[in-house]
Amino acid sequence: MSDRPAHNQPADDRIGWAALAFALLLGTALRVWHLTFSSQHTDEAFTFAISSLRIPALLAAVATRDFHPPLFYLATHALMVLVPKPQWDYRIVTAAFGVVTIACVWGVTRRFGGPVAAAAAAFIVALVPALVQYDRIYRMYAVTTALATLSYWLLLEIEQSTTTRRQWLVLAYAAIAIVLPYIDYLGGLVVAVQMLYALARRPVLTSVLVSGAASALAFVAWLGPLHEQLPLAGFAISHPGLDTGLLASFQAAFAAGVPPGWLAWPGGAAAPFVCVAAISGVGMWLGRRTVLPWWLGLLWLQVGLSIVLGKNLAYFPRYLLIDIPPLCVSLGLCIARLWSTQRRALAAGCCAVVVAFLGATASNVLLDPYYQFPDWYALNGVMFDAEQPGDAIILDAGYEALAVKDFTAFRNRTTLLFMNPSDFAPILRWVASHPDRRVWYVEHQQYYWDPQRRIAAALRTRPVVLARRWPRRWPVDDVSVMLFDKVPMTIR
């Protein structure tokens, strides 16, 4: 059963198919344009560092040094062995999954609301800046989003399919249900929500519940490592709540690429949250007899569980990417509803406004460094031009070392890494005992690792030779570097 509007017009079908083709071309272009030009994201470097290990060591490293399940790392390990490439080239894999998401949103929306709704939703999801940005880095988020969206499409097809075809659809759905929690723990929430939906829908009850049970049974093998990860998993600077941290996460996930000035009015910081809530509410109403309300409800489940459990399931923007497709479906249904009531000029206008807004903000993400992830190439260039023999480097976020360790400015240099409170004393002792060495201090996400800036304070007794900062839209992506000279002889 669906809330699909009447659309028995061949023209509407042609619009739907043409829109799919164009959305796929547009989405592909946005995701592969200069795909390998940017420096590695620290998460990418971390992924390849773990994936390059032998499998037993890989599994141990995931259990003790990460907060994700192992399948993405195992798949990357196999990819690195079977298809050895420069690491940047593997981004084509996640970019391809981003294109799969576009196709799946089109398919789901066509089932819900017909070809016009599918056309609008496909264009919208192709342009969403956060998806464009994260589909362009090699990490599990694009894969999770694509498979979660595909699982909903399969769910709808299972409901309406014939017996012979249904068997294959059920097998495909079961495979995805088993894989999802092993790629991202949020994938387990997706499967759980779909099982709850199945309890209310007899046509899919047995197949979905059996698939969910198989998924849970398969995950038993990872419960031991999960227990080891839990104490620090879902780390957040402060206890998650209905606060500015949540609003910032919504801004970065659902309003990426929006200039800060657009939200610099009283209450502007909450505007993305309010808009998402409104779109979600309208989508739940328009799709009230479908699985869409359950799909949309995953976002609010993440927020609620974050607050109740004190864990971060929604307070990093990347954890909200799986919630973008159902919002795009909702917008498609809204536009199709206007189209079906003969308010076609209004429907076309609304679609044009949304597409123009997303196009402008997506172009910011693609073209303006201010809206992008850190540029380690720029840091390397500044340091390489001013380095002298004997210079040392302090990185206040140790993970960044994985991204820069092979750069020309960092090779064969004394490099001190700060990752844990226990690292303070050795670094401070080194600084104190080497007054005759110039020190490069690279600061990135200092509020996590050195909130009182103790390392920077220890270096302030030295003259500053050079200082450079690369500001970004979000503080988490800011990078700065300062070159501290030798301690003057008069104060040694």
C-alpha cells in the first residue's frame, strides 16, 4: 500500500526516467571531479593503515583502536591485495556507492509517489553537499548510506513482488541485513527499525524477521570485540543533549556548504534542525501508510539514544548521512503532491529553488577550501619552504601523522605525537631539554587533545618565526602551524 498520487500520464513517466539518467550523470560528475586531487583525510589514512595489516592484526587493531565493525577494513585489505593502486584511487569505490544511493532513492520514491516524485528526489539527493563531500573520501559512510537505502528499496519490492522474483529479492535483502551491522553499527539500527516495521506489515513479516534474525546471529561473532570497544565508543566532548552540539551536527550534515552569514540571525543556528523536523513530519504524513515514517524515525531514534545512553550516535555529521535519503524522498513527495493537484508551476518553482540552493552549497563544498576538509598539501608546502636541518615537529593530534608521514616536509624529521594525556610529560620534557632546536607546532582539533594548550604554552618562551592558519567552516577541520625558534641564549 502506498500514498502514490495518480500519474497515468506517459509524460510523467518520461520525466521520471529522464530525471534518473540526468541525476546519475550529475551525481557522478560531482563525485568524481578532481576526485584524487585532495590530500588524504585523516580517517582515510587511518583506514589504510589498519587495512594494510595482516588479518589477525587487523581485527585486533579494529577492536582496540577503532569504534567501528571490521568488514570495511577487511574489504579494503582484500582490495589492496587484489587491486593494488595508489590509495587515492580507491575513492572511486565510495564515489560509486554514492551514485548507487541516487538510483535507490529514485527507485524508492517511485514506489512511494510515482515518477514525478522520483525525479525530484533523485535530483535533490544527487546535489546534497554532505553526501557529495563524504562520497568523495574513502570511508564506510558512503557504503552504509547506499546499502541502507538499497535495503529499503528491496523491502518495498518484496512487498509487491511475485513469488518467483520475491525469493531473489529476499536473498538480496538478507545479504544486506547481514552485512550492514558489520560495516557500520548504525546499520544494525537500520535493520532493527525495518524489523519493527515488518511486525506491522504481514506481507514482509516472515522474510524480514528471518533476515533480521540471521543478521543478529551473524553478529554474535563480533560481540567480544564490541564489548572491548564500548567504554570509549561514541566519545563526545560533553554528554549529548538537546544543545548547540546537536544543532551544529545538523548544520554540518543537512546544511553543509551554507555560508555562516546565512544563519547569523537570532535563532538561525536552529534553522536546519527546524527545517529537517518539518520535512520529516510532512514526509511521515504523506507516506503514513508506507515504511517512510519508520525510515524517517531513524534520525530521531539516533538523537534519543545519544541522549539516553550518553553516546554519540548523532553528534558527528557523518553519523547523520544515512538520514539524508528519506528526507530527499519526503521532498520529492511534497513536490509530486503539488504537481498532481495541477499546481505544476508552484511544484516546478519549489523544485527549482531547492535544486538551486543545493547546487550553490554543493559548489561551495567542491570549489571553496573554506568548506572543505584540511589541506595537508598546503601545510607541507609552507613547512618545506622554511625548514632547516635539525627542525623538529610536534603534532597535537597524532592521527594526522598517518596523513602526512610520507610528505617531503615530514620525512626523516624528529616528530612528536600527542594523542593521550600520558603523552604530555614526554613532549614537555623534550621541549625543555632541546632549547637549541627549532620546533614546528601543528595544531588540529586541539580542543580534543590539548584543550588547555599546554604544549603551545611551553613553546611560548621561544620567538615565533612563522605562523600560518587555514580556517575552515567547522573548527574540526581547522589547521594551523607555528614555527618556534631556538630559545634565546639569554634565557637558557
